[in-house]
Amino acid sequence: MDTNLTELELKVLYEISKFIGQALDLDQALQAVLAILSDSLAMQRGTVTLKDPETGHLRICASHGLTPEEMQRGVYRLDEGVTGLIFRTAQPFVVPDVSKEPLFLNKTKSRQIDKGQISFIGVPIVLHGSPIGVLSVDRLYGEDISFEEDIRFLSIVATLMVQFVSLNLQVRAREENLRQENLSLRVELSEKSQDLVVVGKSPAIMEAQQLIKKVAPVRASVLLIGESGTGKTLMARVIHALSPRANYPFLKINCASLPENVLEAELFGVEKGVSLGTVKAKPGRLEEADGGSIFLDEVEELSLALQAKILRFLQEREFERLGSTRTRKVNVRIIGATHKELPALASSGAFREDLYYLLSVFPIRVPPVRDRREDIAPLLDHFLDKVSEEYGRRFYFTQKAQTVLQEYNWPGNVREMENLVERLCIMVEGAEIDLKDLPAYLSPIAAKTGPEDQAFLSRLKEMEKREIVAALERNHWIQSQAAMDLGLTLRQIGYRVKQFGLEKLIKDQRGHGTMGRLKSVGGR
């Protein structure tokens, strides 16, 4: 009998050894070992319980003969039950009849003790002299078995299992080292990249960059707070590029640009047949960005109904498509952005307070240009280099032009600066961008220059006014369309309309239809 048992044990150990190559899928490998024990040695309801590094509790991570629900119930404190005793003492333990053992808790509710007497055998799983878990099996009480023999053999199996665990720990440690090295490399590359560079060395921008480097590797939601045009989209891209999600999608949604129903469908997707135009199911951005990041710009514009749905997603990481009852789960990081103070909106009831707290786990303020004036010169150089590379010829500012631009307040922030630099490079004939080439709205600052420059700037201001009026007339006096025509932002053309006193003209022309350009405009 002993000889047969030894041969059987060797056969079982041989079968177990085949799974060493699959050890990196730890749960599956351990489950396969437990299945072999059950099939070959009639050991029922085998479990491997490991210590959870986050909670400190013992949790069943692999089993044979338990349902998923029974496994979920298998959580023990270190001072709880037979499993906790085996772990604390690092010694095997046998319960010949579990119905008579007060320490046996039957937490999984998998054993019908009143329908049959069951024995429980458990051995510690020990790594480097310290217990990391427990291997346990059931036996039908009264079988012709030797508990000592079972303990001896299970201890051998536990030694093999600990090699599986050790291999996984080593691989995870190497992966973490590689991740850190990869992050450092991404930081270095992003600092050199023309597309993902955060220009400047001012204290305000350096603080924002340090916060980005801290939050990029983790899963926390980020809220970027700053005025329009400060570069919040760029900051979001950098956070994504420096994160482990960099190889997955980065998708942008402007919450102010779409009606509520369209935005909801865009985010969560739509099932086939929800509306007449929906001939097939359409996944939303959340599904498309699985593994990556979604940038929600102008989150303050979300309706309260959509805020509730996004709140649920941030809490549970699950959602349903429009017209579907199927719950879907995705792994997506949310990066929000706003140019308003959300706490004030939350106090007034316009924004959910609980959603604000979830979005702003890690808030980052993106400073306006006026708060980082020492960065204006490097920013101007950066945009000049960018345009020079794109157009295949070099551009530069004269000292007078540089002085005016550095003293300007830049209400449109970095976006205004980038657009202005590109426009100037298009307008000039040669490589030099001088004071005379600057737009007229900069003339109050240019007043510090000489009379000759002032006279030219006055003429330039008049020319720009005519250009603005002509663009408005071409576009039926619609400012947004005129802005696109001229390559300006809506904020920039609004500034010029106010500066040139065109509000009444626009109102009259919009009210009575386009009647042609007024001959009196521009002093003619």
C-alpha cells in the first residue's frame, strides 16, 4: 500500500510540475494543482488562501469545488478560525471532524456538515521563512487514510506552490522596475517632444509640472483648473503620455459643444434601434478608450442628469449604453478640466458636490500667462520654432516687437499667443517680425516707442478694423464665422469688436440684413 501511495504521489507531483510553465498566471496554475489533488487523491474542496497585501486579511485566491460566491466569502482575519491559526503558527493543522471543532468557521458555507462527517487538513505556505498563505483540503471522515501522510504530501505541494508565488513576485518586481524606467524615459521624451512640451521655468508652471509627474503613474482622477487657452488639453495629454495608459487611446470631449442627449450617446454609446437613425449598435467613447484616458473639457457644462451617470461610472467603473440593460465595465481614467470654480457651483446646486470631490481627487491649477511672465519669451521662441519647422523657413522677432509682446497681458493665454505667432509668420514677407507687423490692439503698449512707429501703428489699426468689418460682412455679421475666416478665436474677435466699437454696427446689420459695407466705417 505504501509503495502504491508513493507511486501515486510521484505521479501527482509530475502532473503538477507540468504547470510550472504557466506559473505567471498564478490563480489558474494554483487552481489546476488543486484539481489534480482532487482527481488523483480524492481531496475535496481544495483552497489556496493568500495574505492580501492591501487589507492584511487572508483571502481565497484559488479553489477547486467552490462556487465564485463561496470563494468571495472566504476572507479571514489573521486571528480568525483554523486558517488564521495555521497562518499565525506556520504549522499544519488537522480537524478530524469539522462538526466538532469550534475553531472551524465554515465561512464559505460550502460544507453540509449535517450530511456527512468531513475532515479538514491545512498546511502553511512559507516563503523565506515567513508564512504567506495556507493550502487546505477536505477529506471524508472515516476513510482509510493517514493524516500524517496527507500532511507530509501537502507540505511538498505547498513548497511547489510557493515557487509559483515567488516567481510571480519576482516578475512583478521587475515589471515595476521597468515601469519606473519607462516612466522616466517618457518624462525625458515628453520634455524633448515638440508636441508634448510644457514650456517655461517660472515657479507657477514648474509647480504644475511637478504635480503632473506625481499623478501620472497612478489611477486617480485629475481636475485641471485654469482660464481658457492656458493649455489644459496639453497638460491632459502629458498626464496620459507619462502614465501606464500611454499605449491606449486618449480621447477628448468638450462638454459644452454638444447637446445633452448627443453628449450622453457620445460618452456611453447607443444600442441598435434606440432611434430611427440607429441602424446598428454604436459604442461610446468610454468603450473606445478602454485602458486609456478620457479628457472632459468644460465639465461645468454637464447637465445634472449626466453628472449623475458620470458619478456612477467613477464610483463603480460601469455603465449601460442608451437603450440597453447590459452593464459594461471598462478601465478608463477621467481627466476633467474647467475654467470656473466648481466649489461655488456645487454650493449653488449647479454642480454635484459628490462628483466634484471624485473628479478633483488630484486638482492641478494651470496658471495664466500673466502669472508666468518670465515664460513669455521662451513661449514665443517655442512657437516660432514650431512654425519655422512647419513652413520650412526661419522667423524671428526684432527687439522692439519682442518687448511689446512681453509686456502684453495675453488675455487669451497660450492659445492666443500660438495663433498670433502663426498669423504673423504667414503675413510677413521675410524672416523678420517687427513692430510694424504686430496687430493694432497691441498699440497701447507700443506707445512707449517713437512717433514714427506710433504713426504706423495707427494706420495698421485702421487697416485691421477694415479687415474685421470686411470679414463680418462676408459672414453675414456672425462673429464666430468671421473669426474662423480670419484664423482668430471667438475671444479674440470679440476683443477687437469691443475695441473698435463695432457692437452697434453688428446689431444693426444683423437686425436689418446685410446692406453692404458702410462707407463711413474707418473714417472714409
